[in-house]
Amino acid sequence: DAGVIQSPRHEVTEMGQEVTLRCKPISGHDYLFWYRQTMMRGLELLIYFNNNVPIDDSGMPEDRFSAKMPNASFSTLKIQPSEPRDSAVYFCASSPRTSGVDEQFFGPGTRLTVL
Amino acid sequence: GNSVTQMEGPVTLSEEAFLTINCTYTATGYPSLFWYVQYPGEGLQLLLKATKADDKGSNKGFEATYRKETTSFHLEKGSVQVSDSAVYFCALSSWATDKLIFGTGTRLQVFP
């Protein structure tokens, strides 16, 4: 299996632009998580899905952030408009149904820089 | 609420030294406990886990024992290698939700 796939790996954009991050979970995994990692705040859970349904989005920082999972093999995290403080590494992770809160498999991350 | 506290880093060691990274937790019920490792430029990956009190998780020479009486899950390795240099995250799972609660991470630097 290819593991969790994220794209792009690096994104540099200017303040005010829309940014879309993409994730393909491991096939057969029912849970999908979006995290943000910064030096100041560490690893933060933004939102997670179960069977394509958003379960908890309490970690989404503002209305500028939105996430979707239109099918079991694809999810997006969108920031509109982007701000310099959104600069971070964004990780997607997936987990199989039998594990639930068990092992999560992380993608390589997208490093976002907002100028 | 549930939380995980890890020792501050960085931890700097010479190759073949003994490693301990402390982790304590606060949780209701009986959580499962995990150590994840993040190598430079990569995502986190599971290193080991323990699902009940007194269980010992082990992998790649690393060990951690689930201590309910001290609410701890300290990570140990008898002889570290340069390739162990990474950030280590302690985490717990709560059956009340589907989320993992992560600690802040501890950076380990091993020098030859």
C-alpha cells in the first residue's frame, strides 16, 4: 500500500489567497484526521471524519478553514483567505475501523508558507 | 479532561547511551497509551502501544510500561543510535471520543 498521500508537499502563497490541501487515505480506512503542527502550538487536531462524515471540527481555528470528504478516498482542507499565521505543516492521517482510536497512519505532510 | 505531559527537550545523548523520556497522563476511565515517532521531514508513525495497566509495549529496542498507579508511560531504550534522532510523542486514546490526545513532543538528538 502506498500509505497516506498528501499534496502538495510544499505550498507557498501570498496572504489573502485560497489554499487547498489534499489527502488520499489508505484504502479501507474509515477514519480521517487533519492536524496542524507548528513550533509554538505543537500538534493540533483540526477535524476528523468517520465514514466521510465530519464528527468533530472543534479544532478548526476559524471560519476561514473548511474541510470536506466527498468520498472514502479523498479529502480536502481549504483555507480562504489565508494569513501568515496559517503557516504550518498540515498532516492528514487515517485509521481503520477496527482500530477506531487506535493506530493512526500519517501522511508526509504539506508545508504551507503564507507570505 | 484528558491530557498528556512530556518532559521538555531536547534530550542530547551520545551513541549507546541509555534513554528515558518521561510521560505522564491524566484521563478518566482506562485509556490506551502510545508512543509515536517523527523523523525529520516525515509524518508521525506509531512506535509502540499498551492498552491496559502493566502492559509493556516494545519495538525497535524501545520499551514503555503502562503504570496506572503513577499514571506514567515512560519511554526507554538501553542503547540509542544516531538514527534514533527524532521527535517522540506520547499520546492517549479516549473511548469517550475517537481522538488521540498528544503530548507536546520531545526532541532526541544522538551524537556519534
